[in-house]
Amino acid sequence: MCSPKTLLANNRAWSEKCLQENPDFFNRLSALQSPDFLWIGCSDSRVPANEITGLEPGQVFVHRNVGNQVHHTDLNCLSAAQYAVDVLGVKHIVITGHYDCGGVRAAMAGQHHGIVDNWIRSIRDTYMLHQKDLELLSEDSRLDRLCELNVIRQVDNICHTRIVQNAWERGDALSVHGWIYSVKDGLLHDLNVTKSMPEDVAPLYRVTGTETSAWPVAS
């Protein structure tokens, strides 16, 4: 059984191996963080961002939560996104879900699971939006498709924020992608929902720089 002492020993072995292969590895790493990618993924331990993309530390800025959600009330996710876009200047935001996601499976179950129910509520909402099509599928296919639809919805959610829209207004080259990972074969799949400009967002969600009254005046 793996223990905390094992992790510390593994860390020392990893550090020594890195130095043997490249004596300047940690000097270079500590000098600069300049990733091109913000990865918003699931907390699932089977989906480590750096390893499955073949990137070294410092090349991808990572935020993970249950079900790879982008909630407009989640200051943790939004703060990470703002830092990545405004300070680090990432060029790509990648929302990455995965098949056989426990959070998505729990949302489909129609049962109470505790406090996580509040977190996965939006996944249940996504299910209801696509209920007619989803219920034509087998149970396994339904789960896979809901995992994909969840990613697509989170791509929309991040694009609806001022963080992304301000970047586009500034003329920054920022693209948002939706990917999904298969734990069965280790492959990432592009869901082809990339958005790179305000015109890729539905008009109602486009936020202009002009400030208007918060509420329409009743007639």
C-alpha cells in the first residue's frame, strides 16, 4: 500500500532523475512560468494534465474540480482563469472532460449524494436539456454522451465570462477548446467546439464595453 513516506521517497527519486538528465532543470523551471495553456479538467486521479499531454512542468497551468465545471459563482475557477489569461497570457483554454466520469455518473443517478449534489446540479440541467436524445441511447452510451455535452456546456460557460471576452476585446489571440479523454486507451479527442472570437458566442451572451442601466425601465 502506498503511504505518505512512499510519496516523499518517490519525489526525491524524481528530483534526482531530473537533475541527472538536465542539471539546469530546476533553475530553468524556477526562473519563469510561461504556459500557453490553461487546462480546466476533472479531479479524477486518472487524468493528470501534464502526463497525458506530454508536457513538462511550467508548460500548462492547471485547474481541476469534480466534473470539470465552470460555474459563474466559483471564485476559485474564475480566479485561476483570470490569472492565466490576464497575467500569464495563455493562448489556449482547454476544457477537458473524460469518459466514465464519476461526477457525471452521479448526476445521472437521480439520487442524493450529499453536498456534491449542489456542484453537479448543472450536469443534471444539461441532461434535462438533451433528455429526449439521451434516452434513445444505451446506458453506457448515454453516460459517454453526457460527458461530452458537459464539456461543451463548460466551453460556453467560460466564453460567457468577462475574462475571455475582455481578452478578445483587447485583440488577444485566445482560443477555448473542448476535449475529452478516454481512460480506456489514453487518447484525447477534440469535440470540435473551439471558440476564438466574440462572434463564436451567442449574441445574448456577448458583453460589450458600454455600461448600461442594470435593469430595464418598466413602462
